[in-house]
Amino acid sequence: SFSEASELIKNNHYHLLVTELMFMDGLGTELIRLLGASQPGAKALLVTGMHPAGPILTSHHKARRFPTPFNVADFTAAVAESLAAGSPAKSCLA
């Protein structure tokens, strides 16, 4: 859930956030904003079926976007590139 993920971001350190855009209780773009504010340099990958011109996705959300369905090889390469600077301090699913 959004609330669980936001608490994890507040209480832990992560190098990479992989998030869906839409949660029942919030937006993945807000998780990206929270991560960027508390952990400068952290990367984010946004998975969404929403059209790129949608009103929720604006240029101030610093994340690489993967529309669904996406190419697994491209996604795997983006994860590897994002983590190239070091391994994550902690990992979890939210």
C-alpha cells in the first residue's frame, strides 16, 4: 500500500524505488517525491499503464517510466544501471 511504502521510505535507506503509479491510497509519484526529498541521489522506476501525457505525470517527477506491458530486458537493464553505484542498503516489497 502507499501508506506502508511511505513509512518504509521514511524509516529506511534505499538506492532504488520501483513503484506502480496508482495505489488505492495514494500515488507512486508521491512516493518518488518522498524518496527524493529524504534520500537525494536515490533512483526510481515507475511502472504504469497510464498514457505519458496524463495529468499526474509531470516533468518534476524524476523517474524512468515503464509503460505496461514493458520489455523485461529493458527493465532489467534499467535496474542494473540504477544500482551500478552500489548495492541497495535494504530491499522490500510494498
